[in-house]
Amino acid sequence: MNSCHIEDTRTNFEESFKEGNFYNKQTADSNHLELLLELAAPKPNNVILDLGTGSGYVAFALAAQYPDCRVIGLDIVTETLKRNRQKAAQQSNHNLSFVSYDGTRYPFEDKSVDIIVTRYALHHFPDIADSFHEAYRVLKNNGKIVIADPTPNKNDTVGFIDEYMKIKPDGHIKFYSFGELNEILGMAGFQYQCDQVSQIRFPRKNPTAYQYLFEKYDPAVWGGYNITIVDDEIWITENVLNLVYQKV
């Protein structure tokens, strides 16, 4: 089940990343990126893992901002990672590398990473509890994980947003509430440090494909997502949890 899901996710994201900067244009936010860099706050010679790096949006920024740190982008999209490596070589980013994996076990030794940063990736992971246990394994003692991922609206307790996201076959599984993430991270051995809430607003093509959801669910459920339709695109606003947890 997990291997099939991971392969489907890989295929769909390889296609998305082939479209140049299309995905980045949908999700890029310089203020949010700056926040993640501040939350990471590495020390010199730290090893930073960008989990679910995709086109390297966060990894390239980390490598540029912290040139005396080693940055590793990890993902399942092998063809995209090849293009990332070419770009890194062209830019002479000697502290940046990209590694592929099977979507389950991180190909690193125990206690070999100082900081893990993951942006807009966790909702694709088929076994998030196992992913956090892997994060705990590879992090050094007192290492930290910085998480940025959308979360359901407080009025959406019936799964509207997950059904909405699954219309596009890109491997979406679930957006988690703070309480859910806090419990799963705690069970993996992490301790809460701090959090901030930001927002992401992005489009989806062909709004008619989503129309039945607005009829199926009460407006009180989806109204908080500030949904608007412009020409052939439907725009939705989601809150993003930005969390920092420490390995204890």
C-alpha cells in the first residue's frame, strides 16, 4: 500500500516539477521562507536536512544563507534531484547536495544530522509516525525539527480540506491539527519548543471539479478557507503550522 502510494506521488510530482517553476510559483513566499530560516537558526558546521526538498526551494536558500553549514535535500523525485544537482553545480553551491530515498527510511547514520527542515511535505507521507521516528533516529541529541505544513480550518472537523486536496492525484493523505502533530511527535520522543501560524493561498485549475464539495458540505465548514473562483482557477487560503520540536 505504502509503496504504491509513494510511487504515485513520485510520478505526479516529477510531472509538476517538469513544468519549470510552476510549483514554486504556487507555493513561493519570501516572508515564509525567511521565517523557516530563522526557525532553523543553525550553528556553524551544522548538518541540515531538507526533508521533502522537491525542487530545492528551501535547500538552496539554506545553503546560501548558511555557507558554513552542510545542507542535504532529501526526496523521492529522482529526476528533479538531478536537475537540482546541476543547478547547485552551476551556482557553485559546494555545501549543498541532494539525495534520493525510498520514501520510508532516511539513508543516514544514527545521530548524524543537527537540524531537519520540512516544508509542505508531511501531508504526503503514508506513515507520518514512522517518518518522525526516522527523524528522531538521524538527529543528534538535542537536534531539532522545523515543520511547516497546512492545517485544517478550526471549523473543518469533517475532512473537507482533505477531500478537496485529493481531487488532484498528487499523493495527498492528510493535513494534521496541532494537537495531532503534537501527540505524534511526542510519542516519537520530541519536545515542543515553539510555533507560529502563517497562511498559504494557492490556485487549482478547473473549479467545476470541486463544485460538488461546496454542495456536500455546510458553508460553515469551508467558508473559513476564503475560497474564490477567478476565471478557470479556484483559490483557497489555508493556515500553516510552523513548528519547532527538539529531540530529547
